[in-house]
Amino acid sequence: MTNLPYAKKKVSENCIYHEATKDELHKVAVDFANSALRCKEAGVDGVQIHGAHGYLINSFLSPSTNYRTDEYGGKIENRARILFEVYDAIRRAVGDDFIIGVKFPFSDLNENSIKPEESIFVCKELEKRGINFIEVSSGMVMDNSSASFTPVVRNDNQAPFLKYASQLACQVAIPIISVCGYRTPDMVEKALSETKISAVSFGRPLVREPNLPNRWKKTDVLQCVFLAIVAVILWGTKLLLVKLRNKAKYRDEQFSSLPSEMQAGNKARTGRKSVVGIFPV
């Protein structure tokens, strides 16, 4: 986008940035749709659009990076246009019986952030269009500032973005998922019982310990180190197993180790269903 103030701070220093043309933006939506369709054809339950953490969609949503003066810049209706186009393209490609969610950046955690009322507007519009769930995150991965990284999580600073998920859950009827910094079952129970969110999601804890839900049935002690992300979302009574679909044998062994009540939402058929995050590839 034009005159990106953070361009020199981006992680990919060797990239040359330019304002995306309308043809390029159309291709972005098409590529997302094609990626989602491949996921559906592979047998997964659904996909999650990554709209947060400084990636392309987030850079349009945030006024701190979007300086466009056309229909993709300015007011929030324009800055969210690419997200709406991506969602609509995916829905047309996969049909109404396929789960589509979004990881949404409620706040950029910087001075020129997307505003709460703007975030709520975008999420309400996605709800009208038929999105199935919204996972609420925050922060833009742009440089070495505090907005780009999650601090070490201790018992006294768990769930830093729960307040945003709780705020959004009061404004929409679709499931809202809170992510980031859940390290004890007590915090999970607190979030689910004291707010209107539908679920919490885990990344690092399940990379560290895939059998964590089973252990939590026996003890409240959590031993967790911080490693690379992505894994499991509990959505109501249905388990959406978020993972890379590697070897079938490994996949089935991991699934079968989960408690029976966590398997209830999955249909019996060849291969286990999953929900995966998507980028256009």
C-alpha cells in the first residue's frame, strides 16, 4: 500500500512493496477460494481465514498501514472490503454446508489501531454474510515492538485478549472463540462461565503436550513451554481438530487418544475431519 510507514521494519526485508492493483486484489480472493476448495476436497470440516497479526488482510483493516484513497481505503467499510471479498469468494466456492471462520484482529495494539466499533461493525457484517465463527486475536507482527509478540504467560496474565472476545460476544450471535494465553483449566472455566464466548483455543500448550485435555481431567497442574503454534479449538460440544493432516496412522492415533465426549462431533468415515487455517497457495 502507498507509503507504508512500517515497510522498512517488516520481517521480509528483501521484499519490494507496492500498492496492490484491483486485479491483484481480485486474484487474492480467487486464490483464497481455491485454497479453501482444495481443503474441502481433501475432506476437512472447514477453514479459518487468517485476518490478523499484520498479514495482508490485517494490513488493509488497520489505519496504521492502509493509506489507500480508493474503495479499499479510508472508512472501515472500504478497509474491510478485501476481507468481505475473500469470505464471499470462499463461500461461493465451498457452498453453505462448509465451515468458514476468521481469526480477527480486534485491536492492533498500537496508537493508530482499528477501533472497537469498527471491529464490531466488520464482525457483524461477516455474521450477516454467513460466517460460522470468529476467533478474536490482536496485535500486528510488524517489528520488535510489544504489539508484535505475546509476553511470557504466567498465571497472573493469562488470556490477554479475552476482554475483546467478551465484548464481541455480546454483539453477535455466532460462536466467538477466545485465543491466546490460556494455561490453566481454571482460567478456561472462568472465561467460559463469566463471559458469552463459546470456546477457547489452544496453540502452544498442545504443541508441548497433545494429551493435555486427558491430563487436565486428572490434575490442574500445567507444564507448558512456548513452542511453535497451532492445534485444537473446542467449539461447544463439537471438537474441531485443527492440525496438519500428516500421516493417517499418526492422525488417527492422536484423535483416538482424546476423551470420547470430545470426539462426539466428528462423523465416522475414512480419515478424520479437520479445520485448518488457510492462506492462498
